[in-house]
Amino acid sequence: MTTLRERRREFALTSGAGLLLLLVGLVLLNLLSNWIYFRVDLTQQRAYSLSSASKKLVRGMDDRVIVKAYFTPDLPTPYNEYSRYVRDLLSEYRAASHGRLRYEFVLTSPPKEFEQRAAEAGLTPIQFQEMGSDQLQIRRGYMGLVLYYRDKSDTIPVIKGVENLEYDITSKLARMVRHQKKTVAFTTGHGEPQWQTPQFKLSQDLSELYDIKQVSLTPGATAPIQADALFVVGPKQPMDPGSLRAIDDAIIRGVPTAFFVDAKNVMLQRFMAVPLDNGLRPFLQHYGIKLGTQLVYDAQCESVTMTQSVGGFPFSMNVPYPYILSVTGFAKDHPITRDLSSVALPFTTTVEVSSAPTSAQFKPLLMSSAQSWLTPANEYRIGPDAIPRPRVDDPHGPYSVGGVWSGRFTSYFQTPVSTGTAQPSGSPSTQILVVGTSEVFNPDLQSFAGNDAFLTNVVAFMSHDETLLGIHSKSQIFRPLKPVKAPIRAAVKIICGIGVSILAALWGLYRWRRRQHERAWIAGLFKPHEPDSR
């Protein structure tokens, strides 16, 4: 007869052997994952996976790319996590390129040689503040990448954040791999904003990836516009017939054209907006595009920093500004807006289909929220303290504030023939994109999340450049809480405050009762059997 002590020893040996086998299996699985692995990104927009554009670029490279990463060890929080993120991201690039892209982390010892190699590679040192045991310490470190492709090299001198790192790496690779840049033309001569400034990051990014040229539209200019895409951004002065003819000629020749047009002349210093006549309203109406004349203001908006003097001291505070729309209504099936979460549109108007006959198909890209309205026609004040108060029965959004027309267009200028009638001149299949504001190109406004990604997608789509189309920034994840009623909010507070404690107590009681049953079962299992009396 097996005694109770022997059964317990046998049970312990069996449990120990099972635990040992489990540990061996986990070690083998971990070693195997170094060669065979996969990742599952459960986020809605695949925020932690490479974009299809990045994968397509590295798969199409015809030579090897070497990426060297320079990271000073033991950096303070949160920079100490950057190296791990960079390693994971470069591993995805390597997997997508089928080995054409390789990376290495430069050895950090000895420290002086590491700093010398980083400085020779063109990286910029950063000073970090770190709280020691009893004092504040200032350290110097490096966080940067160097990319090598054939006889070319490029650097990311400082990794300021991981949100835009994929875009930065892919844009650097695209510039090195490309044999010829796309040409993008911007019109000038009618008060367009000067957005190509060194402090405007979008200007630097586009200049590295595209051949940006300025086209002066003067009454005497007759040369056709030669470009892969044409942009008309914020003219403040009326366009003469010669300028309109040059734009019309580009459209009829099939050049994709984008219009960022204002309905009002905004004077931010005075918080005033007056009507603006740039001559484009009837011009665009011919192509089937109707521009509104009133600004859209939206309860779903961005915040701006306002400075006030209180007791002689400047005081800054963030206030919501309904005239800067936070647009989250997108055409999810269009390449421009597919991976975006939010775009800020300052001082925009509506963009809709006009009654003019056209064969082009309209695709609304940007929609305001349901809590948006149009300003009264005679309202000129746009200050944060002068927001109109809509009534319950007033018409409201969502409104279309940006869209694209695709198809064939007829010329705005009719060519007379011998019969005395007008003969339209048709275009090949092309695109016309219209957004109801040009303030997204204003370098004097603060930077808003989503705008750079949106404008980069617009340039890539209009120039038929698929390399950078759809590379989404990881900072574009916008998940606003949906408004709920007061009883629901009270119920959530009660559940969070008391319900969690009650659930923890119930779970403790359940575990206690289960252990009691297990102990009773084990005691019955090892209970010695009485000898048979027969």
C-alpha cells in the first residue's frame, strides 16, 4: 500500500518535471523566434507597423542599404526606450526588404571613440538633464542614424521622437534611391503666402523630395506650365484672364491641379475676416466646383494659446477656437486620407458640387462634424470671444470642406470657330483638388498634428508619386471621447469608484471557496484506505 508521504513525493516529482519541461519549451521557442517570428498589430490604423509605401520602397531597391545607429547608453527617461523602438523598426525594414536593408548599432565603448565616430558621421550631440542622488546633472549624448546607399549617404542627426521616424527614414531612402524627382509648381504673383521658409518643416521635407518651382503668372506670360502637378495656394489679389488661361491650359493638358482657396482675408492681429475676391470662384464653378462664401466654425476644434495681461503680468492659457476645425471625417477609401486621424483646417469654407454640367466624379475628402455651422454673412469678427451662438433650428453640418474631382474637363475659355459658335477643348483624364482654405500653408500658425501628413499625401497623389503616399505619422492617432449623457457619466463614476472594489472582493471570495474545495479533494485523495473486514 502506497503511503501518504510517497504519494506526495510522487506528486511533487511529477509537478517539477512538468515545470522543467515547460521552461525548456519556452527557451527553445525564444531561440526559434530569432529566426522565425511574426508580429500582430491590433491597432485600428496599424500604427505600429510599416506603411505599405515603406514596404514597397525597400522591396524595390536594387542595391543594399546600410543603416548605422548611434545611441548613447543609459539615457534618461523616455529616451532610454528609443533605441529599442529603433531596433524594432529597423528589423521591420530588414524583413520587408528581404535582406537588402541591414543595420547595426555602433559600439559605445570606449566612450571617447564613440563620440568621435558620431561627430564624424554628422550627428548632433544633445544635452540631457538627469536628476542624480542629490543634484541635477547635465549629460551629453547622441541619438541619430546614418544611411548609406551606393555612393550616397544621409543622416538623421537627432531623433527627437519616434512618432515621425518612419516618415523620416523612408523619405531619406526615397531621396537616395530616386533617379529623378517629380516637379511640383506653385503659382505666384497674386499675393500667395510665402510658405517656403527655413523654419517651416513641411517646406524642408517637400524640397528634399520634389523639385519645387515657382511659376509667376503675369498678364504677359505665354509659356505653358511644365510640371507633374500644379498648386494654386491662397491668392489674395484678383487673377487676370492671362493667369486663368495659364491654369486652364495646364488642366486641359492633363496636369493635376490643386486649389487651396480662401473665402475671407483673415487678419489675425485684429481677429477680423473680410470678404476676398481672387477671381477663382466663377473659374472653378465652370469645372463643377462651388466654393462657399461663409466661414465654417465647429465645436470639434483645435485649441490656441492666448496671452492676456493680468495685474501687469502676461498670462497664457489654451482656449478652444472653433474657427480652426479639427476634421476627423475622412474618405477612408481614398489614398490621401486613408490613414489620417485628424487634420486642422483654419478659417475654411465649404467645397461642394456646383450646378454647372460636368462629367467629372466628385469625391468629398474632408467633412466637418455634425456640430458645425456657417458664420452669418455680415459677421467679420473671428475672435475667440466673438463666436456666434447658433440656434436649435439653424442649419448645421457636416459640411464638405475639401474634395477631389476626377475625369475630363472642358476649357474655361471657349475657342471660336468659323461658324461663330464655341468649340470646347477637352482634357484627358486628370484630377482637380480643392480645399476651402490656404492657411494650412501659413508658417506663422502653430503646427497642428496631421497637417504635414495630409499635405504630403496631397502632393504625392497629385504628382502621381506612390513612394510616399500613405506613410502615416504615428502621432496622428486621435481618439476623442464620445459625449454621453449625465446619467451614464454618473453610472461610470460609481462603477469605477465602488464597483472595482466589489469585484475584487467577490473574486477573493471565489478564490477562497475554490481553495477550500481543492483542499478537501486532496485530503480525500490521500486518505488511507481501511482494510477490508471481509
